[in-house]
Amino acid sequence: SHERICQYIAKESDSVVVSVGYRLAPEHKYPAAYEDCLSATQHFLQHLQHYAVDPARVTVCGDSAGGNLAAAVSLTLAGRSDLPRLRAQILIYPGLQALDFNLPSYQQNRGVPLLFQERALFYSLQYVQGDTSNMEEILEGSHVPPDMWLKYRKWVSPD
């Protein structure tokens, strides 16, 4: 689905672009997609000479669920001393938090096609657990214990 945009980015930036075809939910639940992306990135970083890539110029990128995966891979590899460090991560409308589905951005865009608020949550639940039976509770915020709300409120809040 992203081949043309990857070709465009490669051509316009004079870069090598590696697009990872990871396993998808609901057939393959978490952590399948993450493991695929991490494995592919590690393999690429271990074989940069084969691809004639400068180790100091490797960036990971992803959009939507891929943005989430790019962030997760970046965090996992951040402390690795046996691999070249990633130069950057590019995250395009990534799904990064699941504490509060009622923040202003969710409210403002809840009815914007293509990814309505409930559809975003539906796909997230398919990815994580393959079960969407608790959508209402999550939309209400009752899926997060009160102590966790207090702990993360300063980072995940309308303010």
C-alpha cells in the first residue's frame, strides 16, 4: 500500500528506503507487528555495508500504526551499543497513547473521515487484544486505574 510513496521518498531524498511488510491484526495480534519491525530494523542495521548505507544516517519512519511501531522500535534500540544509533524517527499521525480517548484532538476529529474516533479505538483493540467488547469502557476512561490517571495526568491532559 505504501510502495509508491516509498519510491518517491527514496528518489527525492536520494535515500535507501526499506519498507517493512509486517503481520497485521486481527489475525496477528500484538506483539507480532512490533517483532516484525524490530527484526527487520535490526537485520538492516547489522548489514548496512551490504546496502551501502552510512550508519550515521539511518532514520525510521511510520504513519498511523506504523508510527507507533517506529516509535517502539526506536525506544527499544536506543540503548543498544552493538548496533548503529538511529539518527531520527519520523512519526506521521502515530497512535502513541491509549490512556485518554477524549482529549481535545479526539473530540475535534471524532467525526472526521477516514478514521473516526470509534474506528481508531476499534482498530487499536483489534491490534492489542483481538477483542472489542470493552470499547465503551475505554471511551469513558474506566480502563485506567485511578492511580495511573494521577501518575500520567500531567502528560496526558487537555491542559
